[in-house]
Amino acid sequence: MAFVIRFAPQGLNAAKYNEAIRRLEEAGAGMPEGRLYLVCFGDKENLRVSEIWDSVENFEKFGPTLMPILHEVGIDPGEPEIVEVYDIIKG
């Protein structure tokens, strides 16, 4: 069963987002196990992130890698909203 994990961090801009993605890739965590999709959207000075994960457990396993990088870059993700996926239609 898949889950949507939604973040709406205050002040997430394109520079911080790009730096976090770069650091995750450098750490070998650019494509973590279980993450199906990542979508970053919104105004470049106030971005939001939604991810689709195959399980909450895999998302939680990613936390120890993700969180230190976010804090180093100055991103406070806040509490994510976790919602069970009812349906996914590709295309």
C-alpha cells in the first residue's frame, strides 16, 4: 500500500531545495529504496514537496539520512502529512 508524504516547510526556496538534492545524491541517497515519486512544486521562494512511498517504514528508514542534510541546508520540514493512497493512474 502506497502513501503520500507531504511537506510544506516555511521558506523553502529553489536554492535550498537544489542544495539538499545535491547533497542527497552525493551521499548516495538520491533515489532511496521505496520512494516511487518526488514532486517539488510552487513558487520558487515558497516550494512544497510531495512524495509517494511504497510504505511508511521505508520513508522512516530514510529519515536518518535526510534529516541531517535538511538541517545543514537550513530547511525545517515541519511535520509531514502522511496519507494513504487510494489509487494511482499512470499516464
